[in-house]
Amino acid sequence: MKRKLFTSILMVIITSTLSAQYAIKNVEGYTPQMGALISMLDDLKARVTNHAKGLDQAGTDFLLDDEANRIGALILHLAATEFYYQKATFYDEKLDEEKDAEWLTALNLGGKAREELKGKPISYYLDKWDKVRAKTKEVLKTKDDEWLTQLRDSAPGGAEYNYYWAWYHVMEHQANHMGQIVLIKKRIEED
């Protein structure tokens, strides 16, 4: 059991670094902190994409159990989380129940997502995320480091936060679900 756990952890580390860039860089066209943020966002997205791309339909729709989420749904969930933070940080808006219904389903996951988010190839989900990321990068190019670090007071419970924290949370979310995707893929390979 310990050997199997060690092997699994080692595989996560190795496969998570296959497409890593090994450096946080400034990105041309962005202010210094914004460039670093884009560098980190893109590095994480590339690693998640590397784990998901090439999945067949069975892998895209695989469920570990009746309460789990499919890899395709998790990818759309990452896109929905990013879309949510676009609206919150770029436009000071919330998701609209009617206009953003698909995003809300992906954001919330659960039973509705298990029923609705299946039957599409992994490229469908990755393409949706690509479009969301393109918008993120387009708008962040118009922002500067001062915008990124200004304190806001509308976090849950009235706590102060800044946009840097919000976009850090997007990255944190991607990293968490990358681990989940690796675990699911490992289980697919064992079946």
C-alpha cells in the first residue's frame, strides 16, 4: 500500500511538471505583477490541459462514484470559476441565473452537472476554457499593478480583499482540481 501511494505521488509530481515552464516571467504587454500573474495562470492551465487532453469519451465522462464529477465537468468548472471572477473583478457583477445558467451549473457541480455535463469530447470543455482565458488575458492587459492590489470590502462577511487574492484563488482552484483530475485518470487506468 505504501509503495502504491508513493508511486502515485511520484507520478503526480512528474506528470504535473511535464509542461511546466520552471520560471515565473513577466509577459510582454502587461505590468510586472500582472505579467507574473498571467505567467502563473497560463502555467497552471497548461498543466491541467496536459492531464486532460487526449482523453477519449469514456475517460472524459468517467465517474468514480455516484457523487463524483467527470473530468469534462471539472474542466468546465475551472472555466466557470474563472468566468465568475471575471464578472466579479472586471465588472463588479454577479452571475445571472438565466443568462449564465450553463456557467452556474458548472460552477456548482453536483447532481445537475452530472446529468447535463457529459457526452461531449474533452476538446469541447478545453475550448470553452480557452475562450474564457483569452477574455481574462484581454481584460487584464488593460489593468495595472495598482488595480491588482487595491483593497475591496465586498468579500463574504465584509472582509477586505484585493484582486490579486481573487486571481490567486482562481489559480489555487486550478491546482486543487488538477490533483483531482490526476486521481481520476489513475483510477481510469486501474479499471
